[in-house]
Amino acid sequence: MGSLPEENNATIGARQRPRFLCLHGFRTSGEIMRTQVLGKWLDHVTARLDLFFADAPFPAEGKSDVEGIFPPPYYEWFQFDSAFLNYRNFDECLAYIEELMIKHGPFDGLMGFSQGAILSAALPGLQARGLALTRVPKVKYVVIIAGAKLQSPVVAEKAYASKIECPSLHFIGEKDFLKTHGERLLASFVDPFVIRHPKGHTVPRLDDKSLATMLDFLQKIENDLSTGTTSDNEHKEDGLMD
């Protein structure tokens, strides 16, 4: 349990790279997500980000879907029932993420895959209502890879009570079992960037079209951080109107 070593705090020119806390998928690990992202995205994309890959707080309580593909140990952020409606250790998970942000931040944003994406998408809304991350700066950006809404009505009515205004980039796979949930999640964000890809529940490689959207998103972050603003939501969407 715990976080992995911090990446070098390099800069682009005189400007520090935007720093993201990366939340991995269910029963995987920070090191696995590091491999998934850095192994698939081009160097000139990842070089513009300062990525910190953390392990979730709880050891996996069951079999991991990545056994035989990635080595253990495996972790999970919180537990849930078969209907995904009741959670266990959810408050402890939120407190753990806040401690990560205090210890290793400040962070500009969150990047999540699968269960980590579900958390990354919900945390800005919970933070805005004073229900999570109350001791750290506002989450300014989110990257959601194979995400969905939290299904618990008690938590969902708080997390998505208002549209989430921070700029967001969403990866939605055509063959992902969470595709429908990922599409519904878009409605909770103001003017999201969207990358659609033909794969399933995975961190996808970037083709020419998705790379252009990714670079637009990165340019927006860099412009915002250099001018101290985060309210300009104009961008080119990839497939949002498909």
C-alpha cells in the first residue's frame, strides 16, 4: 500500500508542467497504470505532463482481471456490492486521496482509468460541495479513461448535483462494457473534450484524430495555467456529435 516514487518535476520552458494525480483501475496498481499510459501515449504527449501514479489504499480482495498480464500486487480504491449501489470504505478512500494530494501535491488535476476514472469524475463535484478534498486546492482538470458515474444514489446526488465546470477529457471505447455509462457521464460536465476509440476497456493508443484532441486539451491547460484562468471552455471536440 502507498504511493510510487514521484516523477521528475521538469518544466516546459519556464513553466512547470501541469501535475496530475493518476488513479488506477480496480485491482491493478499505480505501476500498472504507469505502464498502460507511458507505454501507449507518445513521448511528446506525456512529456507535457507531470504524472504521479499512486497505489489505492486497499489490497485486492479477489482475483484481478490483469493476472497473467501484469504482475502483482493489486489494489482497489473501495469495495461495492453486485449492483454497484452500496459502497464499503468509500469515505476512507476519499480521505486517502486527500492525504496523497497533501503529501505529493499540489496537483492541477486528476487522471483516472476505470474505477480510478469513476473517482476522478466524481471528486470535483464532491469537492465543490465541501464533501471531499476540503484541505487541498481545487481540482482544475480531469482526464477520464473508461469512466462512469457512481451508481449509489446517495453519493451520486451529491457528486453530480450541478454540472462540473472544470475542463475534462473523456476516452470512450466503442467495445468498452462501460461505454453507455461513459456517454451518460458526459452530460455532467460543461463542454467536455471527447476522444472516441475502437477498442474496449483499456487505455488506448492515440491515432491522428485523438492525438489532435489530446493536444488541444493540453494546450488549453497550458494556456490556462500561464494566464491564471480556467474558465475558457472553447475547444474542438473529437466525435462529440457523432
